[in-house]
Amino acid sequence: SIKSLLGSNVGTGFYTSATTIARVPFFLLSALATTLFPSISFSTSKNDKALTSRYITTSLRYMLILLVPILFIVSSTSDSLVSLLYSSSYIEAGLPLSILIFGLGFLAVFNVLSTIISASGKPTISFSFVFALVFIDIILNRILIPEYGLKGAAIATTFTMGIGLILASVYVYKKFKTLADYKSFGKVIFASLVVYMISCKISISGILLLFEYMVLFGVYLLILIVIKELKKDDLKVLEQILPFNIR
């Protein structure tokens, strides 16, 4: 286990804290997988390839629009976020969180892709991916934790989830001949990197960190509008997902 490899309850506590925070985006977007399952199941049972393709592309697009900036923003403010949610004594959880947030982000996308695979009638494929990832994670943890500690554990999980994301993406693309639109994804990455760089230049702690998040997300959406990635219809969809008004 990670606890035995880290060798102390303190280290385990830091890693658990980082993992708890990193899981939030996964849980927030897990509803998408639940909603997507019956839709994919229906379209594949009818052998409607066009509808299935539309479900996959659209769901991944909106998921990435919401997920990617969260990953970059949390990574850039990990120390402040840990201090806000726990206390300054948990500051050592900041470094693993800055890495682990991407790993759990990969897991969120992997979860959606696995749902697509299972809903299309191939649950054994999804299970085989999960089994392989567990094995890979165990091996990487045993290699990296003794050398790099908390950072090694975070790298192991992130690398493992990255492999899972690649495997599931390749399978879905080969089976359905579609995935996320690369132009849309490129614009999302660009806008996310801009707010990431802005966030790295700002040093805010305490409750004001939440205000920073809202401002950064607003800037992110504005960039997407300027580069014509977001339109009025997209904003309506996002307003139904987000707990606050974005217009």
C-alpha cells in the first residue's frame, strides 16, 4: 500500500489530503458518464453511427471545456488551496496535489471513455483496462515512492491514469472513428495555459483564493469567446451545468 511505502502516518496524511482535493473534479463530472451511458447504449443498439459520434464528440467537448482549466488553475495554486481547506501545516500536500490533479483529471476522462466502451456492449474491455492500470500503478508506486516520496506517489498515479486515458482513447477512436475535436481541444488548452500563466503571477491566499478562481474562470471563458470556441448555445449549456451565472 501507499501508506507502507511512504513509511509514515504524516506522509500518508498529506497524500490523502491531496487526493481528496484532486478527486473533486472527477466527482463533479462523474454525472456526465452516468447520463451518457443510456444514450450510447441506445444509439449503438440502433447502429446509428452518426448519433453515437455526435454523443461522443459533444460530451467530450463540454467535459474538456470545464475540466482542463480546473486542472491548470488548481495545479498553479495547490499550496494556497491546501492551506485554505486544511491549514498551513498541510503545505507539504501542495506539491503532490499540483501533480495529482492532472492524474485525477485523466481518470475523469478515462471514466467517460470507459462508459462509452461499456455502453457499446464491451464492458470486458473496460474491466481489462482497469485491471492493467491497477497492476501498473502498483509497480510504479514501488519504484517511485522509495526514491521520491509524496511526489513519486503522485507521479505514479498520474502516469498510470495517463496510460489509461491513451488506451481508452485509442480504442474509442478505432471503434467509432471519432473522439474530441482536435481544434476545439487546442483552443481549450491555449485558453487554459493563459489563465495558468496569469495564476502563476498572482499570490493570493485565504478566502480570496475563491475570488481568484472565479476571475480566472471568467477570463478563461472570455478567451474562448474571443477565439470563437464558445457561442451563445454553448453558454446556455454551461449555465445548466455550472452553479453560477456566467453571463
